[in-house]
Amino acid sequence: MNLDRSVLTFAGTMVLVSVALGHFVSPWWLLLTAWVGIMLFQSGITGFCPMAFVFKILGIKPGNAFK
């Protein structure tokens, strides 16, 4: 799995987990969904993704979208 797929998989997982927690535990967990959306929007505009930076440090091979 390359860096691009890792970031998208992580973001999708975080959205699904936060929606489930928002439904079953507390609606405040939906703020995590909003945060993931904001970070995806920001990375689309600037080209910088904090999670991609972390995955790069962990040694995941680069993809095409995040540098």
C-alpha cells in the first residue's frame, strides 16, 4: 500500500468510526468527522497532509498525490 492509499484509508476509517461513535456514544464525536473533512479540504488546496507526513516517517512508500 502506498502513501496515497494509506491516507485515504485512514481518513475513511476515521469518518466511519466517528459516525458510529456519534450515533452510539455522543453526538460530540461528529466533530472528529468535521475535523477529518477540514484536513482533507486543506490538503487538497495546499498539497500538505499531516497524516501523510506521519506515514512517511513510518516508512510507507510514496505515492503520487502527497509529497
